Amino acid sequence: MRHRYIAPLGALALMLALISLAAVSMTGQAQAPKPAPATTPKAAPAATAKPGLPKPGPAPKTAWGDPDLQGTWFIMENVPLERSAANANKQFLTEDEVAALDKQKAADPGRNARSGNTEQDVSGAYNAVFNSVLKTSKRTSMIIDPPDGKIPPLTAEAQARLGRGGRGGGIPGGGGRGNAATINDNPETVAQSPRCLGVQMPFLATNPLFAQGTVMQIVQGPKSMSIYMEDDHAGGGNRVIFMDNRPHMPSTVKSVLGDSRGKWEGNTLVVETTNFAQGFRGANPDTYRMIEKFTRVDSNDLRREITFIDEKTWTRPWTIMIEMGKTDDKRHMIFDSACHEGNYGLTGILVGARREEQAQKK
Amino acid sequence: MRIKLTVGAALAGIAVLLSQAPLWAHHAFAAEFDEKKPVNFKDATVTRVQLINPHSWIYVDVKMPDGTVENWAIEAGSPNILLRRGITKDTLKVGQKLIVDGYQSKDGSHRANGRDLTLPDGTKLFLGSSGDGAPYEVQRPGIDTK
């Protein structure tokens, strides 16, 4: 059971390492930070009709007159965080390209290939009983700014801080990062998910084969709003965004989900989140902040844009856009994110790591 | 013998599976379930379905060769993954017959992972999403669509 967490986190660590290395290898990092861009996100062209749903109507309002953001929102298409080299300079795929990619995914026999070798057969059980392959989006990256769809280069300071292949920047092991070789040394260095510390911000669907980052529920009042973020394994998270003009908490008070303050600008709720206990993608938690914009596009659609700002880490702010939708009632449901199986994960991980060490000594 | 040993059908494309399986797939199930204890229940009856995080569980009564009945728990994906695939709380009902092909947990308890779950008419449960009930899924010709 314990390995169920080690391996995905290892994969995550590897991915982060590759991204960090790619970022480090880029040149021209020492530019002055630019202000957060005023983004005008472009909706994907010719959005396909959502099956099983009535035609979208106008964005509803709450009883007290604010735009109504409430409901359970769902990621419906797969969009990678960064644009791939294959899609360089291409913000959107054509319908034919989407169809070709989905055809390729449909033909993948790995989705339920059985093996006569029982060891392989057990290991290959991440089949359609356990995961789901979302359709390909026309959008080629969540990142809409910079226009190349890539996380901007690291500053010289961040390169020095993070080191070659370095990552994290928050509390040790806090973000499920840390040094992969020593991550299971003790309870404090073990990644966040197996410690049941809840979801990590900013809550993105970076692995939509599973449910993490794909479902959230908004409950709204005139002076505050909460977002429940479902996560199957890590324990869910419940963010509260205050909209009553109160100031941020003192900078010494930090939390994993950060400290969020929102205000309406027209039909968009603009939320600033600071006081993070851990950065995202190498950000320095002392200087890192997020500006988030929530817009109810119509009765069926919610747009969430996030600008990540940390002049100590990136040479410029960068912005992503996430489109979420409603589904039919039977698929609206939000589920309690109980922590992982039996809550024995942490003990199992540490015991397993010690046994592996002993086995290596022999 | 209470657990019938079965040999899983070897499909073509094992090499493809190995090369395309997610990185973590090689560790996770092998850590929890025992490749030396395959189970194949030809006559299992659903007694309870739990759609819960992090994993759903399907409880079945299994008639053993000696006439006794054992209750087993079969592990499946998280609820929102199943919902995305068109599986809702109404899909599986108490009393429904199932054929369970999987592996018993290493601790020897009556738990198994659902490698293949098949209805008596031969329909693979979960492995094909249910047509227009799963509009966001990539559909596979011959499996999800006729």
C-alpha cells in the first residue's frame, strides 16, 4: 500500500526535476520582473456542446445580486500545464488534431491489457476500473501568458537557491518535494499527501487520469466564499476567501492553503492569496502570491485564471486558465476526501524505507 | 481449495502495456495485492457498494466450493473517476451477480483488487464506459462503442 504513494510522488519529483532543469538551462533570466499582465483569455474556439446538459443560459446571480459562482465544477477536458514542443506556437489544436489524438488514446491497449505473468498482471491493474481518460482539449496549455505556454525562466537568485535540479522552496518536504533520496527519512520529510495534510495549492488537474485537481465545490455568501477541493488520496481541502475588505493576516502567519482575500471587479471575483507555507514550482513562500480570477461565463461554465507572481523566483509573472463545467446531476456529486487507506500510509512508508535500507546493507 | 488459481489470459500487447503503463503502476498494486493469490469468483453476489475516497469498494458474497459463503471486498477507483466513466450509485445493485477476477490482498484478508469484473452476460463492468453516460471519456471502438 505504501508504494502506491511513493511511486507517484517519485514520478512527480522526476517531472518537477525535469521542469526545473529545463528552466535552469534557459538563458536571459535576469530581467526585471514585469507587472502582472492584464489577461484577456481567449475561449477555445467553437466549444463543443456538452452532452446531457441544457443549452447554457446567462450567468446567474445570487439572491443578494453578486454573480453566482456556486456549484460543483468539474474538469472536462485534458489540458497540459505547459505547451509541448510539438505544439510550439500553437495555442489551439484543430478539431481534426483533437480527433486524431483521441483516436490514439482510444487504441491504447494499456488501458486494460492483461498479462499471463501474474506479477505484471497485478501491477497493470491501473486499468479502467481505476482511472479515466479525459478527452483532449483544443487548448494546448493551461498557461496563457507567457504566450509560448511555458513557465518563465528562473531568476538567478532562484537558480542559486534551488540548485541544479532543485525544487521545493517551502517547508522541508512540505510540498511533496524534497530530495527524492531522503524523502522517507522521517515523518517531517515525507511528502504532504501521505501525511494526509490535504490538497496542495493551487489545485490543478496535472494528472487527470485520476480525480486529483478535477472536482471542486463553491459555496458563496456576500462576505466570504469557500471552495472545497476534492482529492481522493491526500484528504480534501477547504479554502475560505474573505470578501469583507479585511486585511491579510500578518506575514508571520502561514498556511498550506494561504490567506485569500477577494473583491468583485464587474462580474469577476479577483482573489489575492498570500502567506503560503510552501511555494509552488520552486516559488519562495515569503514572496510568492497568487492573483486568481473567477468568472461565471454562463450557467454551465466557470473560468478560473491564476497569475503566479514571485519576483524572487521567476523572471516574470505567469498566468494559467482553467475551464470548468457542470455535468448532469448524477455526476455533480462531491465526495468527502477521506485520507488514504486506513491512514496507515505514513507508518507503512517509514517502515518500508527502513527495511529497504537494511536489505541494501546486507 | 478456497481460491481457484487461474491463469490470466495473455493478450497481445504486453510489451505495449509495459512501455505505456504509468510509472507508478509497477509498484502500487504489487505492494498491496499478492500475485501468487489470484482469485476468480464465478458466482459472486453484490451485497454492498461503497462509493468512497480514496477507493470504492464492492462487497460480494461468494459461494465457495465447500458450500460456505464468504463476503469479500473488491477494490475499485475513486468515486469521481467511476462517475466520469458513467458509473453511478445506481449502476451496481445489491443482489447483482458478478464474476470477479483479481488478486487477494497480501495480508490474507478477504479483499481483492478488481482486475476484471464481468456481468453474467459477459459485459465487462467498468472496463467499458457506458456509452453516452460518459461524455468526457475517450471512447474505445468495440469496447465503449459498438
